[in-house]
Amino acid sequence: MSHGGNRDIDDGLLGRMARQCRLTRREFLALIDCQLSQEAYEDLLVQRGEIESR
């Protein structure tokens, strides 16, 4: 994720990033591994009432 080297992100930071995106840790990992599409991500946020549908 970082362009500064091959460092892993610790679980605490990973959890904070997931919360900021309004995702569970598992969902966030799927998002960064490109297993969760933008459309699926937006659908989750709509279902959870985080954003309004278009």
C-alpha cells in the first residue's frame, strides 16, 4: 500500500482504515485485494445508510 517500501501495515492501522471506509476488516481486505468492486462497496454503504443511492 505504501510506495515507501515493503512494510506491512499493523492490525491497528488496518482496523482504523477499515472503520474510516465504513467496512469490516474482512470487507476492507477484500476491497484492497480488488475482490470487492467499487459498485459492491457503494451498495454496502447504501444498505448501511452511510450514503444515499444515486
